[in-house]
Amino acid sequence: MQYTLIDNTEELYDFCQQASIKPAIAVDTEFVRTRTLYPRLGLIQIYDGASLGLIDPLNIDDFSALVALLADTNVVNVMHSCSEDLETFWHSLSVVPAPVFDTQFAACLLNMGATLGYAHLIEQMLGLKLDKGESRTDWIARPLTEQQCQYAANDVLYLFQVYPKLHQQIVELDRLEWVYQEIQQLALKKT
């Protein structure tokens, strides 16, 4: 899957405008949390089913388009194990994405495992083994390597693919409201 590295306000605005007409976007963050009280945002990944953007927050000074997208109640933010992502967005951009469909929590409700990791979820649902070798990399250092960018892109590419399946199963069990309520409570705690 091709991705676009977005490192200026104009590109970010254009990308967010395009994504804002989609019903759902897959969202992830990469950050560094060593020797800091709060995570330092290093990269934001978003995939809307058509375009995959790797947003470099170190080079952008106006995040208003991204904040509007993440807070757009007509666009579901699909995340996996979103607790740290919510905290990162809150402390870095003063926004808590909403609504959020957390695939880890949905998988728990579907008896797939209480704390199912992203790689295991993708392996279970899509039969793909993901390389998680870049998970502990320095996401603040520049330039990002191709391996880092591909790793980051895969985090939202496959997340977007499992979302419809998980969403359908949750709806069939009449538990969709549970997913949204749980994440709302988590978001309140993070803020």
C-alpha cells in the first residue's frame, strides 16, 4: 500500500478534508515515552480506505484540520487499544477523538481475548503475520526510515480491514453502544 508522508499544513488540510467525507478512518500514533511525564508525539497514521497518510507532527504548526477530523462525530475513529493514543492526542493536540471504535475492546466482547494485541488480531482475522520490529524505535528522530514508515502504515492499513468484520459482529450481538460507552469513559479518565 502506498502512503503519503504529510509534513506541512496545506497537505494536512487537503488530506483531512478528503478523509472527513468517509464514514470511518483507522487512526494510530507513534510516540516516545522515555524520561517524560507525557508521551511525545512522533507520528500520526490515518487510513480512510482510499488514502493512507503518515503525518509528521514535528514539521506542522497548524493542526486545526486534524483536530476537526478527529472530533467529527460523523467519522468513526477506529483504533486498537486506544488508551495511550487518546492520552497522546489530548496532551499533544488538546483533542480527544470521538467517536472511537476500539478493536481490542470489541475483540474482548467477542471472546477473542481480553487483551488481544494488534499483531495477534490481524493474524486471527486476516491470516497475516506482521513484523513488529519497529515498535520500540525512536519516533522523534528524523529522517524516518522506510522500514519505520512501512511499519507505521501497516498499523492502520490492516486495522481498517478488520473494522467492518468486528463492527458487524458487535452489531449482531447488540453491543455497539457498549463499545462507544466504554471508550467515552476511558476518554474522560484520560482528560
